[in-house]
Amino acid sequence: MVAKIKQVEILAIGVHPDDVELSCSGTLLKHKDLGYQFGILDLTLGELGTRGSAEIRTLEAMSAAEFMGAEFRHQLNLGDGFFQNEEKNILQIIPIIRAAQPKIVLANAIEDRHPDHARASRLIADACFLAGLHRIKTELNGQPQNAYRPSAIYNYTQDYYLPPDVVVDISEYMDKKLEAIRCFKSQFYNPNSSEPESAISGKEFFDEIIAKSRVSGRVIGGRFGESFTVNRPIGVHNLLMLQ
């Protein structure tokens, strides 16, 4: 039985718990205040993470979702590090897309240090497209579903710098973004931890998050920003609304 998936304007998908918080939580928080609703989908439980455990990260993920005001957070268990872009995995994602009916999907980076990120971006894109095909039959909690395809996918950037196609000004949300990230206490700096060091457990990691957001914000004349890439031209109704 899947917990109730509500209809939302934005569905943020991350392959690991904390991907969403690290990369696009400022955008979600901002759009929440603009009156839009969002949900979160984790594709794996992050069970291969250097620190913590799948059980701990799930508790942290749900705490972060509550803090940000998500309508729901659902977790799949596709296999951290070893999932593939294949039918059985796509057919687990499609029911969530069809139930949530988001206008836009935020997804993992198209290229990155962690191979899961780019692989997940392709898997998510394929699932979004195939969710719109009527001949693919799915159900959720025993209820048949109608075909549905989101209007657009925006891929957030992660470790690697990728030239952005869109930057969202999160200047007023940077502090709250950092609070959302800190919900994942097991993953970050803890001088009393006896667990191995990781790429994100160093004392300076939060300085790097802030610096990256400053770089993104600067290019659009803001203090802080979050960057996204897009695989198709972006349509607008009014050029004067762009920064």
C-alpha cells in the first residue's frame, strides 16, 4: 500500500534521500510560498551512503519533508548504486507521476560525479514520457490510472558545474534551505562521529553549498540561486517577466 499521493504542481525527484534538499529545496520553499504545492520522490533509500543507514536516512528524509511543507514524500527501493534504466524500475515511477500529476518535475543532474545522478536523470525522463502513453497500464493501491505526462523536466545541478539554462533566485530562502539540509544529521559534519569521512562530511561542506548558491545567484543579479538545465527550449509568455 502506497501512502496517499496528492496532486501537486511540482514533483521533485532525487535518486538519494537529501539530493532534493541539497539541490533544489530553495526553489521548492519559494514556490510553496507562491502558492504552489510540491511532493518528493526518492528513488532509493541511500543504503550505500558512507554514513548513517537506510533507516536513519528515511527518518531524516521525512523530517525534512515536513519542515519544507511537502504534500507527501514517497520512497522507492530501486537499489542504490545498482539500479538500471529498465522496465521494472520505470513501472514503479510511472504510478507516482500519474497520481501526483505534476506540471513540472525537478530531477537529478544530467551529468555528475556520482554515476547514480546522471543515470537517474535518464530514468526519470523516460518515466515521465512513458507515463503519457495510454497503452501502458498501471494502478496504485488497486485503482487503475489514466495516462499523464508532465509539461517539463528541469534537471538541478549537483557536484559538477553545468552551465545553467534557468536560475531560480532563492535569496530569501537560503537560510531555510540550509535548515532543510541539516535535517540529514547523519550525513554531515559531526566532530563526535566515529564513522568514515565522506565527500560531504567535512566541516567546510556547508561553505561550499553557500558558495555554489552565490555563484548561481550572481549571474542573475541575486544573492543566492539554484541552477537547472533543460533539454528543450523554454517558452515564455512575457519577456519582461524574465530577470
